[in-house]
Amino acid sequence: MLKTKLCFILTLFCGLMYAQTKISGKVVDTNNEPLPGANIVEKGTKNGTSTNFDGAFELTVAENAVLVVTFTGYETKEVAVNGQTNLTIVLSEGQQLEEVVVTGTRTPARSNTSSPLPVDIVGVKELQATGQTTFDKALQYKIPSFNTVNTPVNDATSLLDPYEIRNMGPSRTLILINGKRKNLSALLYTQTSPGRGETGADISGIPTDAIKTIQILRDGASAQYGSDAIAGVMNIILKDSYKDGSATFRSGITGEGDGEMLGVNVNNGSKIGDRGFVNYTVDFSKTALANRPGTVDAEGEFADFGGTRPGETLADIQEFLSRRPDAGNINGSPETTAAKFLINGSVDVSDKTDMYFNAAYVYKKVNSFANYRTPYWRDIQDFPYLENFFPGSNPTNPGGYDGYVPTFEGDLNDFNATLGFKSKINGWNVDASATFGGNTQTYTVSNSHNRNVVLSPATWVDANNNGVVDPGETTESTQLYRENSPLSFDPGGTSFSHIVGNIDISKVLSDQVAIAVGAEFRTENFEVIEGGLASYDGGGADSFAGNRPENSGNFNRYNLGGYFDVAWDINEDFLLNGTVRAENFSDFGSTFVWKASSRYKFMEDKYTLRASVSTGFRAPTLHQIYTQKAQYSFIPGQGIQVGGLVNNISPQARFLGIPKLTAEESTNFTVGIGGKPFKNFSFTVDYYNIQVEDRIVLSTEIGRTAAGNTTLDQVLDTNNLSDLSFFVNAIDTRTSGIDVVIGYSNLEVGTGKLGFNLSGNYTIQNEREGAVKNPTIVANAGQSVVNQTQEALFFTSRPRTKWILGTTYDIDKFSFSLNNTYFGKTEFFQQGLSTDANGNFNLGTEFTPKVVTDLGINYNATKNITIAANINNIFNVLPEWSFVSQNAAGDAILADPALVKEQSNLITFNQRYSQMTYDGYHFSQLGTLFNLSLNYKF
């Protein structure tokens, strides 16, 4: 079936080819300098192109065509062709009135107001104006439907935070760099926090100063781009100018006096002879630790860890906490060092062919910490050698032993590169490219030990050296760890890489019809890097066990896809667009998806109605298929336990009857209206509805049964695990909501110009549809792979609504911005909270809606020097949560302060994570941030 569809697409494509005549021209600024990368679109069509390094272009148009010419930072210009065959178009610097959209369509680009799809376009200046130090955090305060936040527990997740669009998880947003697929991260989020069970591309490592614009398509786009585009597409378009270079020095600090940040970056460009350019960015930064521990509750600690040795009392724990109120915990935002390099360029290899290229490399080093091992948790009577390993100042213990805090050090290497050619062949636009990308994350655990009893193979001791076993001579074994344990461990890590080949061909067949056809071949490789023996042997390093040999290895797959796209301008106002795509994966088979969209303009093009309907898919990632490991996690009421993550192709999975993963399938529907009823005012309102079938989830922790003699119990006992989890196509979901964007700019107030913008996202529905699809062994054990905790993480752990109200005022050399970001409530049902006899929660938690206010001031000291000061979260607004009763039993708990305290201890690890609980929160816990930057333009 797949071959038939691909043959049909290629046959149709070949049958439509024919030559057309062209016009030529050049786009320059008022100084007659060429503008490479300027966009030229035939008004009312999808026919478009961009200028080369010399500002030149060629384009086939109708004799009476009008060209819409745009370039970032310059005013849009409309030029009537009137039969001319050679044009020189001069653009003046100023406010760009209309962007050209290249995301969400495979036919030639069209202007933003002509697009049938909702696309957010964000320039680099808007990102920089947020004052945020990384790209992902800048988007958090710029795009309402985009959410990201630090995870509470800083181990592997400290290297990059999960992000998502429309509350759909990081796996369902496709990231593109200049229209080409960005590689996934090697990290799989396994903590019980937002993003659990997912992986995504590392966008935090992209240097902001290398970006020209961001185009965020808020619509399903699997038909155009393939897997991962269920929620939308983010296309990061890199700077393409050899001029206007600059150097920037950045510094910052939190209102608490920690989290100091220093950074420097250079963005510049250069000509490549007379036929090309290169733009490059170098960015170095370091951010110090920002520590936000809670004050630990002694009674809760005694309930979890007390009584581990005879005579131990609550007073012993209170004595320790009197010296260390936070129990030695270090959590918040870890120390991070980053080096980022990026280049983007193009060379004209002939009159009709351009070679383009880009490449990026990011190195990140993160130093974070596990939970502090208190002296009543890791007791010196159980481990007497600890007095030598971790000497301290506790007067009650030998050697002053006072506990220890294991470190977690992560090294991230991320790279991506694309080499491609764009040509004009008999009127056809041909784009062929190869993209390479990879992400490797390796870890080091220090200041820890392997506390497990593991003996070396027995060795016979020949006391009299006669070669005969005599009376009294025995075999002896050596304790490999405990008192002989190393203090630093290599747990290994993970790596992901891909190679992607693309060919995209498009043509405007007439004034009304444009087509595109293309193919993509992608091969992916996921590696679980084996840890050192001591990191996993017997149970491994205390805090973070390494990857065992049987769980490590290289895993690969490939897929081939093809698409056909047609756009039909029925008339100047009415557009229809359709795309079909077929793909075949080596590990789970074929899929076929489609998309149809439309746009209608009316009232002299002041208003636009648009709609789309599509099917989509997301292939299970190699991470989800092959990851298998033991991991330490906090179990409320039980402390830290070791659980197992079983992959779907392992012997254990077969033994348990866990099915293999298959692709998620989706149906997307979007309808909206946009308008520009008068000068400087515009708005868009879009409704979306996304249905996902067979959604892949990481199950909740499945524990022992009451009977204790099932197959499930046998697997847990054999592997010395408290519980196990696995990936499964478990649920069907529906997500719907409304996106609103309103802008009013260039209002003259005094001698300056005032602007307002309001954008928001409101989630109408985000929930499971139908019953959970439990494997038989889980159902027979009376458990479920998805419980209320899991559902809260999937559906209510991000704000139900989020709004951004921004004001800008430009006057003389100053530019002021004031932004207010409203984070709606989030809701959780944390593991460990009180439940009734049926397992339903008596209590839930709710994070209170909050408004975070940011102020930015830019001062253009000279033509070349700009000073920018930002105060983020001026009023030091912090996350706050409270219990919410679910029934009469919950009411009774809330009426008893002692019971409330007990429940609070269970979900905050005895107040270690008092501000956000152990499962997460809705915005940063760091409070006020001060940032200052100095920019020098070359």
C-alpha cells in the first residue's frame, strides 16, 4: 500500500513538470547595499522566493502581478510588475509590517496574513527583551501556549528542562532549524514530574543571538513534516546577514544574592568571496547555584527514618536539624557552564544553484546534588566505615560523621549540521539536503559510596605453600565495596543521533495552483552507555546507579517517507491546501496521514477566516522502546526506594505480557479568525481540538500484590525491586482550547511611540477518553498503569490558562517594556496522599494563580552601544499551593492540623521541597532576577 501511494505521488509530480519564463531583480537598502535573504512573494499566491548573497532573485509571475517584498528590520514594499522583466527594489529601514511564513507549508512561501494556519512569529529582539538567559525560558514569557519549568529533583533533568506546547508533552512538538529536523535529546524524563516518560530536542542550548526569527505553528503538521508534529512545529530561523555584528556582555543575580550569571557572546558575519556569506555566533556563560531548600520537619523525618538503631530518638533528629535546618539539602537551580557555537551560511555555486549550510555545537556542564544522606538515614552503626569516608563535626558519632551529600555532575554535548543545495530547474524549485545531529549525556556521581555487600570470587589460601589443602586452610573472599568502595563513580549515560536526507521540489503551475512533492529518509541511533562496574554492581552507587551491561547497547532504526502538497487559490480571497504523507518505519510498520486547510479573506482583506483538519502520528522514540534500568526515587512514607524500568522488548516484558509499542495517532481540528481592521491593530483567535489515540505513557510504579505470589511479584523479588514501570500505549486523550493574540502598536504618546499586546491560551478540555488500556498482568493485580497521579501530570500539571499582557514605549534613546504573565492554576494528586478504600484521593493540591511582572529598559548610549537592564519578577512572586478536599474524608483531614502536616510531609519529602512539592510547579521558584547587558555593534 505504501509503495502504491509513493508511486502515485511521484507519477503525478513527473506529469506536471513544464517550463516557465522568469523575471529577475535585485533588492537593496537605501545605501544601495544588497539585502540577502529578502523575501519576495507574488501577492495573492504562494509563489515566492528569496534573494541570494548579492540581493538578486528570479521569479516566474503573471504580467500584472504585484510583488510583496519583506526583510527583517525593513518596511514591507509592494511593487507592481507591469510587464517589466528586471527590477531594482529599494527597502527602507523601519517597522516590518508583514512577515513571510515558511512554516506549515511545503509550497512556496506566502505572507503571514495569507497563511491558512496559526503561526506565531517572534523576532530575536523580542526574545532578548524578556531578560531571560536561555532561549526556552524566553519563550516561556513570550508564547502563552509554551510552558517550561525547572524540575524539582536535579539529577539528569538538570541538563535540560521539559517543555511543551498546548499541554501535550515535549515529544509532540517538532523542532526545526532553518526548516530541517533538529535531533532529539538523549535524555528520557523518568521522574514523577511534568514531562514524565517523554523526550524532546534540547532548545535551551540554542544561542539566542544566532536567531533571526522563530515561527511557531500551532497546529498538527505530521503530513508536512512527519513524526512528532502532533501539537505543532517550532521553526528556528537563523541569522543570514554578514553585516550588523555585535558583542554582548551579560550579568545577572537573583534577589536572594545567589545564582550569579556571567556571559559573553559575539555574533558577526563575513563575505565568502563575492558569492556567499557566513554568519557565526560564539556564546560562553556560567550560572552559579541558586539554592532553595525547605526547613525539614523532624517528626516527619522520624516517621520515615527514625528507630534505625536501638535508642535512637526524635531528639537525635532534632539535634541534627538544629544545626542543619534544611537537612543539608541543596535544590533549586544548579550550577551550569555552557559553551555554544553556531554558523549559518550560503554560497552561490552557479546562477541557478545555492549551497547552504549551518552547524551548531553546544557543551553544557551541570553540577547538582542528590538528597542529603543524613546520619540517621545512612547510620554509622550500619556502615561504620563512613567515619573515614565522610568525616564531619557531629560530636555524637565517631569521626564526627554527620552524613553526606552525593553530587551529580552531567556533561552534555549536542551538535547539528545541515548541508544542502537549492536550485531552479525548468521552473521547479529543488531543495536537497543532508542533516546530521546528535546529543550525548554522561554523568559522574561523587561523594558517595557503594554500600552493598558484594564479595570477590573465593580464593584458596595455601598457608604452608605445599599445594595441598591441609587442615585449617580455607578459601577467602574480599568485600569489593562498603569499606573498599570508591567515592566517585561513572554511571555511564545515553546518546542519540540521527542522519536525515531530504529532497523537496515545488512549483507554481499557474496563478492559482502550486504543488510540492518530497521525500525524507531518516536513520536514528540510541545508545545506552554502560557504567563502570562499581556504579551498578550489587545495587550500585548510593543515589544514582549506573547502567548495567545487560541494559546497555546500541539500538537503531530507519524510516522512509514521502509527501505530496497542493495549494489552490480558487480566487484572490479563497485558498485550499491539501497534503498527504506516507511513511514506513523499520520497527513498527507503515502509517498514512493527511491534512486539509483553507483560508478566506473578506472586507478588503481586513479579516481572514481559516481552518484546518488533519490526521497525525508520533512514532515511539528509541528511548521509550529500549530504556531499561534501576533507579532511586522517593516513595512517600517509605523514603528512597529502588524501582525498575522495564523496556518493551526485554525478557521481563515478555514474561509479564507487556505489549510492544506502536505509533500514536491523532486527529487535529483548528478554526480561527484574524484581522487587521485598521492601521497598527491586529488580532487572531483560534480554536483547536486534538484527539490522540494510543498515547504512549510511562506507567505508574506497579508494586507487589496483596497475594504476593503472582508473576508480577516474582519479577520484583527476583530483581530486588520495590516496584516496576514500563512504557505502554495506554490511553486516548482529547485536548482543546483557544489561542488569542491581540496587538496595537505605534500609538503616538508625547514624542514617543506606545504599543500594547495581549496573548493568551485557555485550555477547555485536556483529559483521558475511555478506559485505561491495562496489560492483563496489571489488571489481574488490581492495579492500573495510569492512576490519578499520572493523569494529573498529563493533564493538569501545566497552567489551564496563561496570559501575557505587554506594553512597550520607545522615546528618544530609551525603550521601555513592561510584561505581566498570568499563570493559571495547576492541579496535582501527588503519590502518597490519603486515599479511600477504592484508591481514590481524599485530597489534591492546587497551585494558586499568580501574575509575574517583568520590567525592561534599553538605553542606546551611542550608535554602537546599547545598555539593557531587566528586572524579572519585580514583586518576588513565588509559587504557592494548598490542599483541596475531594470528599468528606478530605474535609476531616483539613480540619486536623496534625493530619494536614502529615500529608504535607508526604508530598514534600518532609518539607525538603516545601515550595513546589515533589512533583513540580507552574513557574520559577527563584523569585526576582536582575540582569544587565552591554551590547556593542561592530
